[in-house]
Amino acid sequence: MTQSLGFDFGTTNSVLAAVEHGKTRAIDFDSPAGRYDTMRTALSFMKHPNLGAQALQIEAGQAAIRTFIDNPGDARFLQSIKTFAASPLFQGTLIFARRNGFEDLMRAFVARLKDYAGDAWPVEGTRIVVGRPVRYAGANPDDNLALERYQTALGSFGFSDIRYVYEPVAAAFYFAQTLKQDATVLVADFGGGTTDYSLIRFETHAGVLSAMPIGHSGVGIAGDHFDFRIIDNLVSPLIGKGTQFRSFDKVLDVPSGYYANFGRWNQLSIFKTLKDFADLKQLVRSSLEPEKLEAFIDLIEHDEGYPLYQAVSAAKMRLSAEEETEFFFAPLGERSRKIVRRSDFEQWIAPELGRIESALDEVLEKTNTAAGTVDKVFLTGGTSFVPAVRRMFERRFDAGRIESGGELLSIAHGLALIGARDDIDLWTAEAN
């Protein structure tokens, strides 16, 4: 059996799994922030006196987040770097006066994973199978460019063979190990930045599992967008969104663009260094509700972005199990304490739900597949716990056909299993 490493390079989290004696095992990462079997897809860069003038201390995952929080203003932090992979507009970013392209960032991230994995990292000559979304996030994504960048980044690590498989196909393969009979399977993979669907026919002949891809679809929307909707409705109004300021004899709205920075929590720290932040400070003097803009400024200056997103994520998770929950963010005081109903949350995310549902319709319609002919539906990814998302499937498929599991690990394990097969060419989704 071919030695194989599955790499689920995710928008929010990344996972590695290896095949050992025909079975998969997750690779643990022992970083300065602790030991984990998943890593946040994040990097931090910081100058260190013991490393010389040109060298940088680089951390990944939870250790990168800790470095960023502990060293405000000194550490450069990047998260969700996968969102840049397919963008022709992204030609690199300056990190301490040195330009880093996407390939450099991905290479740095994988290098830290290798260091954190230690002896668990596979020997040279191992095949690596990397997951890729059906639709990359961003405007006008270029799939071929993304895979070229992946290939360049991974080419220096000594892998004997680098392959690419659709993420929902890998999740389907992981799920198919539990099938007792031939089945047509629809997999819905909800990541941090993308939602992907894959429809596959699994059959077993002479004890060998085979699969026939029927169709794929996807959309660049997922859980991160849900988080932003909570912030936009609960937090942004408390810190000035929708308020006005006086300019000479006119009353104008505070620019809503200031609040778009909440799309990624680390953008709030970057915002602190921009001219827009200086402009925001100037608006306080002419604001009709200056106390709200002052709260916004305090939040930025005290680097409260990460704690805010933790509070938002926790509220979202509670709403998956409860009809209502209390949201509270201490830095904004008692006025941030609000009861949030699940029905409110579902109304806020209705536009995103509509696009996710349209992508589901697309895969069924373009393959001419009736919902009644789908034997199993496998939901994976944290957003699959959101009740409104699950109802989307229950409206089309019998509840008994819907299953879930391995929300964070299933793709990496499926990738590793596919990589160990002799018929890997049947499973890959290479560049066009």
C-alpha cells in the first residue's frame, strides 16, 4: 500500500492524516501553544533578537494567535490564507519590508506543521493528497492558479507525488467506509469560507470499493459569513454603525466601510495602522453619538478582535442547541448584553442560506438527479450543526438518510485513504 498523507488545507482549520497499516491516524501538532490534532490556518511573523536582523520568528495555528495577542503591534498576523489562493489580484503582501507571495505563505505554514509534527511527519517519498474546494472563495477565482501555487509551495518538501482531490469527494470516501451496500451519496462540506457539494455513486465489486462521480457544485460562502452577520447586527450598531456626524451644514452617515473590517477579526488590528482609523478618530468630535465611536476606537486600540470573535462563535454554537441565548461582550459593557433568538439569527443569514441552497439545487439539477434517488446524505463541517442548514436538507431528503460525523477530520482521513489506492487517478481533480 502506498504511503500517503492527506492534507485538508482549510480556510479556518487545517488537518493532516496519514495511512498506517491500512488505517488512518490524525497527526498531532506539538506547538508552543499546546498539542492539537487540528491547526488554525494562521501565521504570525515577528522579529526576534536571537535570530539576526533578517530572520523572523514564525508560528502557525494557535501559537500564531497567541503570539499576535501577546505582542500587539510587533507581530504581523495572517489568517485564512487559503482565501487568496485563487485570486489573480493577490500578488503578495509585505511582511517586515519583504514581499511574500501566496506560495511563500503556504510554504511557511506547512514548514511549521512539519516542525510541530516532529517524528510523526512522514518520511520523504510519501504521496500527499491535498483537498481543494469545488469553488474557491473570492471574486473571479482562478482554479488553475490556485493549484499552481499549491504545487510550488509543496514542491520543496520531498513528496514523491502531489495530488488534488475535491474536498467533498474526500469526505464522501471517508463516509463510504461505513456503507453496507451500494449507494448514491450526496456530500455537503461546510468549511469556513466555502460550501461544496459532491454527488457520487459508490459500488463494491469483489470487495473493492469503486466510485463514479456524478456532479459537483459549490459557493464561496460558509460559517465565517454567519459570524459576520451576528457582529453586524449585534455589535456594529453599538459602536456607531448607522449613526451620523455633522459636516458644516450637512448631516452625513458614518461610512459603513469602517465596519466591513469585522469580516476577519485580525483586520481590526491592521485597521489600527490605516488612515481610515485616523479619520474615524476625527469623526468623534462631529458625531451626533460620539460615545459609540469612542467605544469602537477603544475596541480597536485594545485589540479586542479575537475575544469578540470567540464570543460570537460561542453564541452561534449555543443557538444550534437552544432557541435563544444571551450574547455579552464585556469590553462593550452591559449595553452589549442581549437575548438573541434563533429566529433572528436565521433571518440575518437568510441571504447566505439562499446562496447555499441554490448551490444544492445546482448539483441536483445539472445532474438530473431527483432527491428521492439519493440514498445517503453526509453533512460535514461545523456549519452543518446550524438548524436552518440542516432543515434545508430535511425538506428534500428523509431524515433517516441524513448523517454527519467527523466534522473536522473526515476530509483529511478521506484524502489519506484515497492516496493509498492504486486507482488514485480516478479520484483526482487536477488543473484544467
